[in-house]
Amino acid sequence: MRNFKENFLTIITSKDKEEAIQFSLNLLGKISMIKDIETIILDPERKVLSGKNELNENYKKLTSKSPKDKTKHKICFILGLEKLINYLEEI
């Protein structure tokens, strides 16, 4: 398991969770326009993505070490860090 509590770049937080999510999605839209950037959403709270399959697939994308990934940078957006940590401990 990756240590998300110690290896992070930025945490976006807000008193209103919906505002933080909307800000993150707007930021994600802008970042995804940058060449050679792969954006990955991990959403265990299902605010943006709908199911566990998407969470599993996106986690696999994040942790994969494919030769074709060497040219891309990955940026991961996590919505619900505590739920993600709990989910990863269960699998």
C-alpha cells in the first residue's frame, strides 16, 4: 500500500466539502489539458465516480509500472482520504 499520509503534494480542504470537490474538479479539468499528464481520480466516497470497479481500475492505473507510462506524469486526485485508506486496508 502506498503511504498517502506521508507522500503527498497538496491537500485541498474546505469547511464545505462540496466546494472543495468542485474546486478540485475545476483544477482537474485544467490540469488534464496539459500534454503528457495523466490524471487519475480515486473517489471512495463516490462523489464523482460511481462504483468500486472504477476505484479499483484507477488505483491499478496509479500503481502500474507500464513502459508506456515513462513519458507521462501522473497526478492523482483523492476525494475522501480516510475512506481510501480504509478501503485499501480491506483489499
